[in-house]
Amino acid sequence: MEPTDAQVACFEAGIKFGSLYHQFAGTPVSPASADSLTAAMEEAIENQPYCEAVTVSVRENELREAIESAGADYTELTGRFLDVMMTIDYEGVVVETSMAMEDGYPLMGVETVRE
């Protein structure tokens, strides 16, 4: 049984999220470098097939608090510092996705599927 276009589009979204998260987790980040890091993340993932748009935002308050409590000038990037939205278009099926923290864990999910 062949997967539907909607199933493939959702699978592609999962691949993009896995790539984004695991490629950049652990990267040193500070308030001064957050903008350039988010731009790099967006551009890297948008290179992948079927990816129409990626928006990455850093939760600056959480980032500053983590840095201040550690007494350093930077910290390592984790999902708790990120808000991500992504649009995938596979064969005319558009999938809108997001990543948000839930119970201390960055959950990636499908928001809408439009055919």
C-alpha cells in the first residue's frame, strides 16, 4: 500500500524537524548570536526538498535567564529556547507544523494539513 500524499507530507515535516533539532542542539548561543543562529537554522532547513518556509525564534528571556544562572556569556541551544514553525508542500498538500514546549519537552507537531 502506497502512502498518501498527506502522509508523505507529514513524514517530510518530521524529517525536517529532526534535522533542525539534532543538527543544532548543543550549539553555543548567546543573545548576541541568537539572530544569526536562527537565520542559519532557517536557511539550512529551507534547502531541503518540499520545505516552503521555516521560522525559528529564540525565547530571549529564557536564554538570558539560563546564561545569568550559569554565570557564563553563553549557553548551549536546546528546544526550551526555541519556537519553530514550518511549512511543507508535497505535491500540493500543505502541512503547517510547529514546535513548542510541553511538560519540559520540545514537542513537534502537525497543526494543519490542506490538500
